[in-house]
Amino acid sequence: MEIYSTLIAILESGMRLSVPLVFACLAGLWSERSGVVDIGLEGKMLVAAFASAAAAGATNNALIGLGAGIIASIGFALIHGFAAISQRGNQIVSGVAINMLAAGLTALVGNAWYAQGGRTPPLEGNARFQPLTWPGAETIDQIPLIGPVYAHLISGHSTLAYCALVATLLSGFVLRRTRFGLRIRAVGENPAAVDTAGVSVTRLRYFAVIIAGVLCGFAGSYLALGQAAGFLTNMTAGKGFIALAALIFAKWRAWPALWTCFLFGLLDAVAIRLQGVMVPGIGQIPVQAIQALPYLMTVILLAGFIGKAIPPKASGLPYVKER
Amino acid sequence: MSTPIELPKWADVSLVPILAVIVAFLVAGLVVLGIGENPVKATLLLLKGALGSGEGIGYTLYYATNFIFTGLAVAIAFHAGLFNIGGEGQATMGGLGAALICLRFDFLPWYIVLPLAILGAMAMGALWAFIPGYLQVKRGSHVVITTIMFNFLAATLVVYLLVNVIGKPGLMSPETRTFAASAHLPYLHEALAYFGIIIPKSPLNLSLALALLASAFVWVLLWHTKLGYAIRTVGHSPTAATYAGISIGRITLITMAISGALAGLLAVNEILGVQGRLLLEFSSGYGFIGIAVALMGRAHPVGIVLASILFGMLYQGGTELSFEIPRVTRDMIVAISGLVILFAGALDGLIRRPVAGLFSRFLKSGV
């Protein structure tokens, strides 16, 4: 029974850790499906985390914090969009710039405003997204086996965690089943064909980039207002790149993105849990080995040793209209 | 818009990057203004900190050494049409290579240990770039993504080794024991004192000479050898290279290995020159700033040395500045680097187009 409750606890913390990954991964999905490579997920999450913590702290309202996070993230997304779409600049270079700009600015401004070494003052109460407890969770928790699943895995997450599920559902549906989604995908595969059909490539790509900004806004706000209680310098700590890895692993599809992010979140939870634990028969498993797994798995997958990950055909290529 | 933007060569290599940096600084100045400090005062303090004393100049050049290595690493990959964002990981592995040699052989005299350790740093850096290159050539995975992943892999690998294998037990932070004196690359003030010249003390060491040598090597390689010609051909037009009988795969592998070796040399400055032991995160972002340096230096060794000195000034001056005005922390430098990458790289056209417009108008009216 103790093993079971440990299992539930690991699954629960894996779900929590995967929420920002899911948002960021979906952001990458939208952007890259439209043909704009986005390695600036990390930076957009970071500015969103900072802006949301600052706004939530000032207004004591988590929703206003979320709004500010989204706006900040869209701002950075538009810089990337302007460079990649309008200026036809190198999208990788632009992404690197976004990441560095975000890391520098958030730490600088955070330190100047709050004088706490770059962090924002701790948030509490309404300034954070509190876990939602579903009806009867405490009573049902008593039921063996099924009870904890309901109480800890289904109930008890922050509002934003459920939003991540909705975002996956919506992204998957819109990209697969609607005209807009078809066009987004087409513009990432063959922009010239979309252009010939009389649809603006530029407009579609800007749309996708802005959606990516919104989703990164959710990801960053979850970090600062859901998972932690405030902003810490460089609190994304590579999550944007794990999300990028997850996106490749999911082969640029929404539902597989959700599962991959959950898997990567779970690995993170296991690594935390195994810190300093002796596993019978194996000895101590090095935490670093588990932490390295998402990156290693992505490299192996990309190299085509397990399946094949093929990116959208026109991703990374600026579109030049024929004259 | 779709016509190529034509500029005289001198304007392309000097005017455009200088304008890009000026724009980046103006934006940074607005940020300083935004947090309620005086940008002019900050700039003066920064310049004073970087160049106002012999010690300051020493530090500036010491930082510049790091940027030369990582800038060259990014630049040579650019010339082959490759984007190596893995400088950070390659430098980390370079540190590991140097440390492994030093830990094993530092009982030997310096003229054996030091060359071996430098080679170790280059070899491990080269390996960490060669594998992504190999995976691109043979398995079709793109180097950009693979090198990003390899940055994290290098970081976790070195943490693991320092915690469990080569770290010195009983220390608060995971690091190796201090190497013997024979594995220490002399500081410039030590080296010059040997000849009776006294300069102020700073971490500036003989790695600077190595960095300048590396710049000369890259210049000769790219513009005066057959291999360099092949590298540039692959970068300009892979199709033309194929028709000319140049193997793109082979050039990719060689270029990535050289690029990684150059990034690995950062460890010579940091580990052999200054720290004397392997510790975590000594590469502290130099790999990424190398991208800014390469873009600003227009991927040419001369430009890279000049851009490195500028970034060295920013680093050193920024440190001094943060003592004088604590509200302007060194994070400012990271933000400025981001702005430089943006304006000299991704938004290059924003500056190039008006300059080209001015030139064509000027030339027309002149004729």
C-alpha cells in the first residue's frame, strides 16, 4: 500500500511538473506548424513568469497576473515574428536573441524593482492559482485504490493545469479539423501553395506566432503563480528546451505532445524522488542520468534510431513572394 | 524588398555592424532609463571600469579571450552554413578534457602537462561538436537541435562526474582538487615579470596569445587553404560544392570538429589559466555570447577580435558598474548581448536596407 501511495505521489508531481512543458510544447507546435522555428520558448516563458509575478503581486489578483504574463509573452513573440516573418531574418538567431534578452531583462528589472537579487516578493492567497479541490475529494480519498486516483490525480491541481488539457484539446482539434488549422499546417509545408490560393502567408504566420505567445504566457504564469510563489531568476531552467525536445518527440502533433510532456515531467519527478535513495539490487541511481534522459531520447529519436521525426517542410524558411 | 541588398564592402563589414551595436546600446540605454538610472553616467562608469586602470584593461582582455574562442567557434561554422549553438557544452567538455589530463599527469613538468591539457580541451570540445555533425551527415538530424541537447548533456555529465567520480570529497560545491603548479598557464603579469616588465595583476594569462594565434589560424584556414575554400563553398552553395566534387558531409564533420575544438579552448583560459581546478558552470554563458560576437564581427577573425574586446569591456565595465550603481547588475550585459544578436543578426535587414537606400541615392546624385 505504501508503494501505491508513493506511485500516486510521483504521478501527481509528474503531472504538476509537466504542465508548463505542455503549454510551451503546444506553443512550439503552433509556431513550427506554421513554418516559424521557435527556440525562444524559454525566453517567452521567462518574461511571462516575471510579468505575471510582478502584476499579481501588485494587484493581488492571479488572473491579472496571467493577463500580464500573456501580454509580455506576446510582445516577445511579436519581436520574433517581426524578425522571422517580416524581416525574413534567421529564425534560430532571433530565438537565441529572445532567450538572452529575456534572461537579462527579467533579472535586471527584477533586481532594480524589488532589490531581492532578481526575485519578486513571495506571493500568497489570491495572487496565486490555488489547487482546485473537486467535490468529495477528501471522502473519496478513503476508498482504496480508486480513491487516491480521484483525490490526487484528477482533483487537486491548479486551474491552469486543467487549462493545459483544454489547450491540448483545442490545439489538436483546430489544427486537425478546421479550415484555419489546415491553412496553418499548409503554410508550414508549402507556403507558395497557400499564397496561390489567395491566403496571406504573413497573416497566418503572425497568427500562429501570437498563439505561441499566448501559450508561453500560460506556461510562464503557471511557473510563477502555480508551481512557485513568485518569480526567481532564470526559473525556467531549460524547460523551454525540454518542451522543444518533447515537440520533436511528439512529431509535431498535439496529443502526443501532451503524453511526451507528461513522460518528461514524470522523469523529472522520479529524479527528484530518487535523490539519494538506494534501489535494491541496483544501488544508487545517479539523478543526472534520469535528468539527461529527455535530451538523450530526443537526440536518439532525431537520429532516426527509433522511428523518424520529420519537421514541417517549410519550417525555418522565410517566405519570399514571387514578383 | 526581394532584391538583394547591395552595399559597398567596407560599409557591409564596418558600417552595418557598428550601426547595429549603436542601436542595441540605445535600446539598452532606454532600459537603464526605464529603471530610473542615468544611462550617460552608466556608460561613463562602464568605460572607466573597463579601461580606466591597468587592472581594468587586464580584466577586459581576459574576458575578451573567452569571447574570441567562442566567437571563432560560431564563425567558422557559419562559413560552412552550419549553426553551432553548442559552444556552451563544447566548452564544458573542453574543461573536462583539460581536467582529466591535469588530474592524471600534473606531476609531470609544465612543458608536457600544459600542451597535453590544451590538446585534451580541444579534443573533448571537438568530440562534442563532431557527434552532432556526424548525426546530421549520417542520420539527418539537424545540428541546431542536437547541439542544444548536447549542451544539457554536457552539463549533466560534468555534474555527475564531479559529484561521483572526479570531485574532491568534503567540499561544499562539486569541484576537483586544485591542480599542481605545473598545470597552471602563467598569468601575463607573471610572464612579463620574468622579463622584468611589471604590469598590474589580473587574471589575464597566456591564453590571450593562444586566442590571437587561433584567430590567425582561422583566417589562414578560411581564406588561404584549399580546405577553407571548400568550407566557404559549402556554406555559399551546397549545390555548387557538390558539382565541384566537394563532399559536403566531410566538410561538415571537419568544420564542426574545428568549431568544437575552438570552443573547447575556452577551458584553457578559465580552467588552466585562472581556476586551476574543474568546477561547475565555468562556461557561464560565454558560448552563447560567442554568437553575438560572431555576428558583430561579421564572422571574420579581425572583426571577432574587435567585437570580443568590446564584449570584454562590457563584462569588466559592467562588473565595476554594478558596484557603483547596484541597481544596474551584470544581467544588463546579457540583455545587451541579446540586443546585439537581434540587431546584428535577425533584424540585420532593418539596418542594412536604409543604409543601402542612402548609398544608392548618394551614388546616383554623385554621378
